[in-house]
Amino acid sequence: MSARKDPWRSSRFKLEIDGIVQAQFSEVTVPDSSTDVIEYREGDFPTHTRKIPGLTKYSNVILKRGTTDTKALHDWYQLIVDGKIKQARRNMSIILNDELGGEAARWNFVEAWPTKYDPSDLNAKGNDIAIETLEVAHEGMVRVK
């Protein structure tokens, strides 16, 4: 009989970004990827088309966290606004932890850079935590564990 393997909880994760130490996030959207299908018709097979893979596309990573006194995410985005694209590109990883805090799964992203920064809306009548959101584009995603 094989050992039981329960799925991991999605609430136990961390994020590593080159050069940004303070990266405590309440929510990380792991992006999807898709590969276009190219239909190709050969002369020998007039009744159907062949399907071959085309370009692979990756969605953006979305990071959400409570607003604190650190400006690390905003400063990263500001590099893009200032036209410092080369300095803004970073490698990053999303790590899913198991129940004991060990690494259970890891997705690595290459050449990541922030494409949108959204500070929290403010409302004096509310009781909500101020959440800042950063959307990050990247040029490739690999699950390494």
C-alpha cells in the first residue's frame, strides 16, 4: 500500500525576489501559461489539419501585501517609471511550504519586472488593512520542485 499524500495548503508560502529582502505577502497569484496551437494543412492529407505548438505565453504574477513603512515594492516599480529597465529586471521564486515549513514546491521566474503598482484605497470609515498590489511581468516560469 502506498503512503498517503495529502495536497499542500495554499496559505503557507514565501516569495524570493533578488535584492528585495522584505517580502511578506498575504496573497500571491501564481500565473498560468499556455501554448498557442498552429493548424497546418499538408497536401497529402486534405481531410484534416495537423496541430503543432506555437508561442508559449505566461500571465503576470500578482503580489498583495499589507502596506507598511517599507517602500521596497514601490521603489522596484519606480525603476521602470524612471526608464531603468535593466536594473529593474529580477529573478524571483514562489515557494510553497509543507506543514513543517519545508519547501514543498518552487516556481522560478526569470527576467521579472513590475508592470503595475496599486497602493491601497483609503477610507476613514472602514476597518480594513491597507493592501498594496504589484503586478509583475516575466519571461519564463519553471516549476523546479
